[in-house]
Amino acid sequence: MSSDKDVTAAIPPELSGMVKSAKFRDGVATIIADAGGLGRSAAAQLQRELEEAVGAVEGVDEVRVALMADKVQRQIIAVGSGKGGVGKSTLTTNLAVALANQGVKVGVVDADIYGPSQPLLLGTANEKVRAEGQTLIPTESEFGVKVLSMGQLIEPGKAIAWRGPMVGQALAQLMDADWGDTELLIVDLPPGTGDVQLTMLQKFKPAGAVVVSTPQDLALIDATRAIDLFKQAQVPIVGLVENMAGYLCPECGAISNPFGQGGTEAAAQALGVPFLGRIPLAMEIRVASDTGQPPAANDTEHGPHFAGIAAGLADYLGKAKG
Ligand SMILES: Nc1ncnc2c1ncn2[C@@H]1O[C@H](COP(=O)(O)OP(=O)(O)OP(=O)(O)O)[C@@H](O)[C@H]1O
């Protein structure tokens, strides 16, 4: 005849720290173990090892293992723009890296079906996405940021055929992946106000949205439309970011403003949303991005611009958490 004691004694010493309780009754051993912080496969292994060890005890006909996982309070931030090519992906990557540098556990979801670029920007383009059953396993970048991209789910050039339900399913696969202890998911949305944006807002209710624009009037009109969409979906606007502001000529040192000047800050004021900061138009940002070395990761001239905006976002997230 077995007892709670026999079952407890059978638990391997290296696992006993995780076991919260072990009970035996009528041939059934019930183990409750803490799997907090373990990934999916490590948790499955813990379960198997406990079943094997306790199942070998005389009189035990059945082993029931209940694993408790930490409930990670994960926040979602959407990064959007009204218009393509204004630097939304560049900002997403660098905000994620800057926040990871500040100790936040960050993941990036690249939901831009038309121009997925996060694996390239985070230097993970050569890594194959893994899955356990239906669950995707995010790729770890060298900057402490995990990433999953629509580009890993669709064949290049096929995005145009993707509509409503397919988009929703693909987005859900990315959002519901095994993000482990990730506290913050930053979602790089496609430009404009289409299916991906609507699904994102309705299904995943981000804690806030960051909207990127160049200082140009045309871009600002589109940014205003994106802000409207977020507001209608009751997603608060964290703020507007101005990208591709003043260009410093590396040859002569003169500053020029190809896309205008200060327009985004003025628009933010007019729309009653915070202005989070500005990033200059700089060759180094483009080159570093193209080579999978986000400027925010290294001690670069432009790192502080992204760090400043990330600090504004961290502040917002702290307040949103309450
Ligand atoms: N501040 C900047 N200075 C120089 N180049 C920049 C800057 N911001 C973005 N770029 C470059 O501009 C191009 C477009 O940027 P990015 O892909 O981030 O824009 P996007 O808004 O995400 O575009 P898409 O519409 O494809 O989603 C990229 O080549 C990027 O490296």
C-alpha cells in the first residue's frame, strides 16, 4: 500500500523544488508542479519525468500531473502608419531593441503582409521558423528580442490574395505563438487601414498604438486617418513619431528637410495626441537597418533618438498597467 510519503520520495531530487504537492489516493497519484518560466517543451518533459518516476511506485495505477504556469501579463502595442515607407518597421525594431536594453522582455510580431521585414531588420532572416504542433516558436534575435513574421507564413508575392479570414488566422498564429515570458508584444502593422488592422484591433485589443509619419502633409493626412481608426476601435494613441526629419549632409554638414519640418509635432498638437519624438533621416540608419544591426542596439549616434521614444512608451505602459 502506498502513501503520500512514498509518492513524494519517488520524485527525483532535481525536480522536487518544482513540486508543490504530491497526494496519493485509491491508486491515483496527483502531483501539482510549478512550470512557471518553462517553455512548452521543458514543461512537457517535466510532466513526462514526473509521470515516469511516480508511475513506478508500487500501488500507483495512474499519475495525474497538473502544471501551474505563471500568468504573464502581456501587453500589446501596435505600430501603425497611414502610408507605406515612412519607417514604421524601422521604428518597431528599434523600439523593441531599446526596450530590451532597458530590461523589458519584448517580442515583435511582423504583421505587415505586404512588406514583412522584421526578420531582416533583427538579423534573423536565415533562421527557419519552428513549430510544436500548431504552435509557432518565435525566433530569438541576438538583441534579446523575439520575433515572428507574416513573411514566414506566406509565400513572397502572394499577399495580395490574402483576405479577411486567412489574414485573421495567420495573425492569430503569430499572436498566440509560444511567447513564453514575453511581457510586451510590439506589432508592426501594414500601412493603411485594412483587414490586418481591423482584426488586430477587434481581436487582440492593443493597450495602445504608436503612429509614425514623415513631416510631409500627405503623410500626415494619412496618419490622421490611421489615428481615427485606432480611436474608433477605442485603442488609445500612445503618440505620434516623426521619422525622416532633418537630413544632415555627411559631405557639407548642412541640414535640409526633404519631407518638411516639424509637421508631425504640429499635427499631434492639433489632434490632441502626445508627440513622442523625432528621428532624423540618416544614411547610417538605413545602412544599419539593412544589415540587421538596429541603430538602437549599438552605441550609435542615432540610438538615443530611439531610446527617448522607447522611454515614452515604457512610461505609457507603466501607467496603462496601473
Ligand atoms: N530615419 C531614417 N533614415 C534613413 N532611412 C530610413 C529612416 N527610416 C526608415 N528608413 C529607410 O526607409 C525605408 C522604409 O522604411 P521602413 O521599411 O521602416 O518603412 P515602413 O513604413 O515600415 O514601410 P512599409 O510600407 O514597407 O511597411 C527602409 O529602407 C529604411 O531603412
